[in-house]
Amino acid sequence: TSSATVVVNITTAPNAGTGSTIMICKVDDSFDLTSRLGGTTDTNGTWSPMLTSGNNIFDPAVDDAGVYTYTVAATSPCSTDAVSQIDVMIEDTPAPTVTIASLNLCASDRPMVMDLDAAVNGTMITWYDSIDASIPLADDTLLVDGTSYFATQTSSNGCESDIRVEVTANVAD
């Protein structure tokens, strides 16, 4: 009798996932671009062009719109790299235009945030109490004399402008 032993090693082919087209806003937070690939993607790939972060993190404030290619190198004996692409589109909504930088209002009218809209041209205006506030003011918030308020504009796609314009409310009797 004779016997033989055969060892079979199976190398899994690389998987770069499936590509897509994504629309993001200029003011969106950074995110892992690999998470936007479909399927069960290998995490050891590289992006081209290289992202500003140097890894998989896409930052709409600094990375450009365009086609990003994700490549997972093949491991021998496999010889074909896996490649997938994401077309990133970034919407940069313009700020509203200030028509009246210092708005004069009458205290007896109980002016509110919604009254500030008269000072800007734009659609879907959101008001904040500071240039870097993250919580918008309610329309029925009473205005304070001599206070600056900051407006953004939101597009029909839901993207808010990254630039805020300032309007000062002068509330007098």
C-alpha cells in the first residue's frame, strides 16, 4: 500500500466592494470612505488619489469632489487586484446675501428670530446665536438689542452653507 498527502491552500481573492456615486454636503462631518463601498469590502486597500487624511477618512472641507479608486492588492497566487470606484459629489451651498447688516426693530412688536429674515436674501434660512453654534435658534426666540445673529442657507438637497452671514438686531422702544 502506498499513501500520499496533498495540502491545498486556498487564497481568497481580494474584494474592493462595489462602487457608487454619493452626494455629500461641504459642511458634512468626515467619514470613512470605505464604508460607502457596497458589499463585504477588504479593509487593507488604498485610495487613489490619496485622501488628505492619509488613510480612509474623507473630509469634505479639504478633500475634493471627484472619482476615488479603491484598490486591494492581490495576494499570490492570485494576480488580479480588486478595484472599485466612488464618484464623490460635494454640494457647496452659497451663504444668503445680507441686504441689511443692522436691522432696526421696535421692542413693542416683540421681534423674534423669524423677523431677521427681512435682512437677508435667500431660501430656507437658519439662524444661530454665534458664528460656530451647532444648535439653530427657534423662529419664535425673542431678539436681544445689540446682539449679532448668524444666518445660513439650506439647499433643496438639505445642504447648509458653510459660510454664515452676520446681522445685528437693534431693538428699541
